[in-house]
Amino acid sequence: MTADDSFGRLDDDDYPAYTMGRAAEMLGTTQGSLRAIGEARLITPLRSAGGHRRYSRYQLRIAARARELVDQGMPIEAACRIVILEDQLEEAQRINAEHRRAAGDAAAA
């Protein structure tokens, strides 16, 4: 992969562009909190060739939501489960909307 290829991937929500330190800074949390979210299996950061954790923007959004729930007093495990369910619901709603659009297009044709 060339430098140009890597730069183009920065628009990719799933591209692991952020180090643990940068991710923690962006979320206003600690690296330990990110590790805890990983241990709860909410997110699984990719690893660099040197073994360092790398996070994507999508993972940071998920971690931010979990942190918000924990800050409200919820145990980390419960917060992670809620975030997983919210994410699954959002995906199901997206798929349903696609099916409705496709059905509407088929009916119009």
C-alpha cells in the first residue's frame, strides 16, 4: 500500500487510523477505559505491525457511546450490551429502509 492509498482510506469509517493514546484523547478518557471496553468485547482494535492498538472512527463512536452510559452510572458490561443492541437496531432499520426503497422502486416500474 502506498502513501496515497493510505491517505485515501482516511475517509473510510472502518480504517484503523487512531492510536490508543490519540483515541483516548479524542474521547476524553483513559487508555485503561479503552482497554476495559475491549475486554468487554464491545470493540476489538486492530493491531499495527508492531502490535499497537489502532482504532477506527466507527469504533470511536461506539466507545464514546459506551463511555456516555458509564458516566451516567451504568456498569461497563451493561453499557457495552446496550451499545451492541443499539447498533444492531440501527443496522436492522437501515436494512428495512433499503427493502422498502427496493419494494417501492419495483412497484413504480
